[in-house]
Amino acid sequence: MSEAEAQVRPRAGGDTAPGAGRHDRPDLIAFVDDGATETALREGLAEANGGDIDIRRGGIKAAVAALRSSHTPRVLIVDVTGVEQPLSALHDLSLVSEPDVRVLVIGALDNLDFYREVTRGMGALEYLTKPLTRDRVTRHFGPLLTGAGPVSETALGGRIITVTGVRGGVGATTVAVNLAYHFGVTADRHTLLLDPDLHRGMAAMLLDSPSGPGLRSALEAPERIDELFVERTAQPVSNRLHVLAGEVKMAEQPGYVNGAAQALLAALAKRYNFVVGDVPFAPHPLFRDLLEQSQQRVLVMEPTLACIRDTLRLLALPSPAAKDRRPVIVLNRLGRRGTLTRRKVEDALKAKVDIVIPDLPRSVEAAATIGEAVTASRNGFRKGIVELARLTAFVRLLDGAPGAVEPEKPAPAKRWRLFGKG
């Protein structure tokens, strides 16, 4: 067992860590400062915690006050946002909490020195910067509650994201194109837009990019796929945005060799930070393999009863690569005449939608006509895509993101480990 695994105490039976047998000790309490963080924690830790989560408002100051007169939980999540001296506040917390408490910290300071001081210098298990997302919480905090090994993070290279319409005509291709455009042009990351639909794919056309025979050749003969193939077949839209698409006659049926999708994605992951696939849900082994290899699936729906039914059916499907990470739900064309409200959609799904994009037919149609992204101009569509990029990428992207904050000077005296790690 690794040192990291040994430090994490499982919540299940058989726990022999200090204090594990006490029945008066809560499993988990979180003290946060805002509603968005509370929502991310509730959704991200719902499965790992196995029940309701005790989340209170007030941040670390409320945590210090509460623990002066109550039992220390096994796991404590504290929010240090807005605190002038967060390291000193964490020291104050250590004075009122039991030494074997496992502390997870949330804050706004995005600085490596501060991260090291909190985790290595003070003994907190993990530190995450705001804004939190459900999936970041699941990936980084979840294993520390369950005792599972750490989840590897590949957000900065080779991240595979698939965008799927729950039914035809809901705008999934437009969402995929604009998400790739945001990664490649706005955020300046090496990005590939993949359109595997050789018969009716529209992604390349929406960016005024040509299609070629390379994709079909790769799917029929995956042994030809190498770095040179990627450089030769992907068509540039900008310096860091490329498109890989093909087009065959409707009467033809291209071959597909099992494993070709895995080989293709493996080659693309070596070249691009992000691969955004416009992958329909259809009974074809290529589409199935791409969805199974996806590290984050995105489902696009409209506010209609038919879309609600199909969304529920797709949510019920297993996701082998992403495991416990459910798809991001995009509610497109909200406000179109004759459709449902957001509240009715969420009530029917029994879940919150993650992204809402308003109905903007003129902007979308105009962009498609001239072959450019809708997000090239500022509008409601752009706002939704920026939020979708944040949820699917796990990185701070360049689109009005707050600048780096100067690191706080560490507390001068308290350099020793304040919290035990179980």
C-alpha cells in the first residue's frame, strides 16, 4: 500500500484509525462561503459520502467557532475565501480540532506556493481553488473520503470530450464546434475537432474547413495511424485549432476495424491538449467506441418532452472510461416558443442541468452561413460555451478569468504539521 493510500482512512467497516470507533463523531462537515460551492460539494460527494452531507455557511471562521463546542468530524472541509490570513486561520482551526482530523481546504488563491504550504507545510490532505465543479470535487475530494487510490488527471494533455445530441437536430454539432473553437482560439490550447460521421457530418462545414480521405483510411487501416498521419490529415482552422473530418458518398459504407477508434484517439492525444468529438448516439461500433473512450461526455438537449425521455435513457447508460462521472447536460435553445421552462425540464429529469444556452436562431444561422463560430462575437451562446469549457476542462481558461493573485506571506512561526493525516 502506498503512503498516500495509507493516509486515507476508509469510511466502511473495519476502520481502525484513531477515533474511528466513536459513535459521537460525525463523518463529514463542510463550512463554505457561497451557494455555488455548496452545490458542487453536494453533487460531487453524494456517492462517495453515501448520504446527506452536513454543509454549513460561514467558511473557516464558522468552523473554528463551531468546533470549540462540538465534536471534530473525521473529515473537515473548510473554505478560506476572503480570509486575510488563511494560514493563520488554519492554525487557529488546528487548536480547536482533534489531531487526526483530515482537512480538505477550498479557497480563491491560485498559487503553487500557497498550495504547498497548505498541504505539505500544514498537513491538509488537499486544496482546491474556486470556482469548484462537481467533477473536480469527485476526482480530488471523493477518493479521500472512500479510501480509493487517487484519480489521475489528464486535463492538460490528451483530454477526450464527446458531445452528443440526445436526438437529432438539438444543436449538438454547433455546441461541439464552438467548444473546440473556445479551447483552440480563445484559450489558445492545442485542440482538434473530430467529426466521425463520414456521411452527414457538419462540423467541418461550420468552420469552413475542408474534409479529406485521411479519416476514412485511419478507420479502415488503423496500423497506418502515427504522428505523421495526424500532421498530414488534420486541417488547420487557426494556429492551435484543427479539424479532422471526412466525407463519403451516401451509397458507400466505409469499413471499420475494431480498435481503430482507440488507436486514433491515442495518436491524437499525443498531439493535442483537447480532442472534442461530435459523436452521435447511433448503432455503429465507431460511435460506441468513441463514447466509451471519452473522459467527459456532454449531452445536448432541447426543452421538449421527447428530449427529456431520451436524456433519461442516455443517462442510464454506463460510462466505462469516466466511471462515476455523469455526463454534463446542456439545455440548448431555452426560451424557444412552445417549449418547456428550465424548471419543468429539471423536475422531469430529477436533476439540475449544468449549462443553459438561450435560443438565438439569428446568431447561430448567421455564423453557420459564413462558416465561423457563434462564440466569435459576444452573446448568450458564448457565455454558455465558456461555462461548458470550465466544466469539461478542469483548468482555468483564458476568457475574462481573474488574474493570478499574489501569494500570501506564510505565518512566520507555525511551520510544523498542524493536522494529522489519519
